[in-house]
Amino acid sequence: MSYRITWIEAQCSFEATSDETVLEAARRAGVVLPSECEFGGCGTCRVKLAQGQVEYDEMPDALSQDEADAGYALLCQARACADLTISTERLLDAPAPAQRRQVSVVRTEPLGPDVTRLVLASRERAPWVFRPGQYLNVLLGDTGPRSFSMACAPQAGDRPGEVEFHIRSIEGGYFTQTRLSKLRPGDTLDVEVPLGGFGYHEDDYRPIVMVATGTGIAPLRSMLAQMLASGAPPIDLYWGGRTQAALYLHDELTALANQHDDFRYVPVLSRADDNWAGARGYVQDAVLADHPDLSEHSVYLCGSPVMIAEAKTTFVANGASVRYVYADSFTFQHPAREDAAA
């Protein structure tokens, strides 16, 4: 059975059979739709179904049932079961084309009990071109790539050509437990950069809630530099960890909140000791305690897939629009995402 797929924004159509995904059909027809991971984990290929229905072998991780009920679909996993009219509607500006390049290690240093700062430089010390919120792939041959988000703004500071990453040690992780500790200044890595569709939607003009767990703070830190410099709407950043030692940027974010009237930082601990005077419990619950109605907010989520899934469900139930919820979920389900957050 064959169905007609019409993409509103691109004003084009193509055919898809019932035994292939919509993304596969688009590629066969030479139509370039937004996509990244291709296993249903990142949400880059999410579209709104203006007409028609799709089905899945299994519900993708990056699509909640509420989103599916609202008419959203992930094209890398969805199979058409009727003619479809799709809308990408929330595309960011196209990022710079991804390129393979060789970079040099500048330094590594501990940030917390299980987090390492890795600073890389382009071999020619040329500025890195990426959108805050994006990531790179470290290319490791037969073991496959590993993906890590940029943790600073492009051309940040007084060291052009350098970019930093916050890498959490993962039990059994080939890169984080085998390669990372052996890297020395001057060593080289092959990378592919920039990648990813996560980033700041400047056209929203809504108060912003940012939510992170673990090293999910890295892309949000990269985005904050851009947002605060560009006069973004008020921002509330919630960062969740198990213990205070996990909040390795606590002093930096506290200082940043003291410098900007429209930026609020709320640290949240799920396993706090008696000396902790801040918020306790799960980070998504702390958000709802402060914002029981999220209908007027844009929401950015980055961190563990469990937090992302629960936050999406509860936030939508408390008024958040799926149109204004943006997520970058770290997951162990694909070898490229070894930087998962607890």
C-alpha cells in the first residue's frame, strides 16, 4: 500500500509505502527532512500531523503519548497508514554543515567526582562554528562515535579556537573510562561537528524554564551565554543532582544569577543531607512547585531520559504546550550517547 506525504513548509510531496518509515521514504524521494539519531531518541524529526495517521512498531522514547494524542509524530519511526500532511513548523535556522575534522586536546581537569572538563582546539586555531545547544561526535573507528554537547558559547573567552565539554564517567564506557583518562595535551581526536537540532528559539518571546539533570547542564550553559547577551525573556534554570557534589557549576550559576535580574537559578537535590537548605526531591517537581501553570512558558529540557519523559508528561498536564517544549535527551540506547546524565 502506498500513501501520499505532503510537507507543508517545503511545498512538496512524495510517496511512502506501509512497510517503510516516512523518513526512509523521504530520503528515497530525495526530500531532506530534519533528522539526527534515527532511532526515536532525540526528537529532531518530530512533526505535526495536519492530516492522516501513523503507526509505530514501538512508541519512540522521544515522543510521549500526550504528544502523539496531540498529533505529533517522529518520522524516523512512524509508518504511514493513510495519506499524510505534515508540518515541521518549529525549525530553527539551519546549522552550519557538519564536517569531519581533526582537533587537539588542550587539557582535561576534574569538575566533580565523576565529571571531567575536556577542552579541545581546532588544529588551525580557527573559531568553531556551532549553535549553542549542539554537540559533536568523537569518531572512534569500529567502536562507533560518542556524542558530547558543547558546554560554552562559540568563540567564548580569550582563547579562540577552544571549546569545552563536560563528560560524565559512565560505568563500562569505552571513551569515558578507557580513552579519556589517557588523553594528554597535544593528542588528536577525529570529530564530526556541529550536530543536533537543540537550541534557543528566539522567536518564542515567552518566559523560559530550563531544566537539567547531571551533565545536561552543559548545552544549557552554552545557550545561556547567548540568551543573556541577547536580552532573552526571564529565565528560571532548575538543575537537579543527587548530592551537592554533583552540582559542579553551582558557584558559577549562583554568581550569574546575582549578575542578571532576569535569571534565576534553582538547584535541586534528590539525596540531600541535613546541611542542604535548598530545594529537595525531583527537579521536575520543583519546577511545578514554583510554576503550577506552565501555559505561558517555553520549556527546555536536557538530561536523563527518565526526567525528560516525566517532565514532559507532568508539564503538559499543567498547561505547557508541546509546541513550546524542547528536549535533548541523553540515552544509553544508542552507542553514540555515552554522555548520559543521572
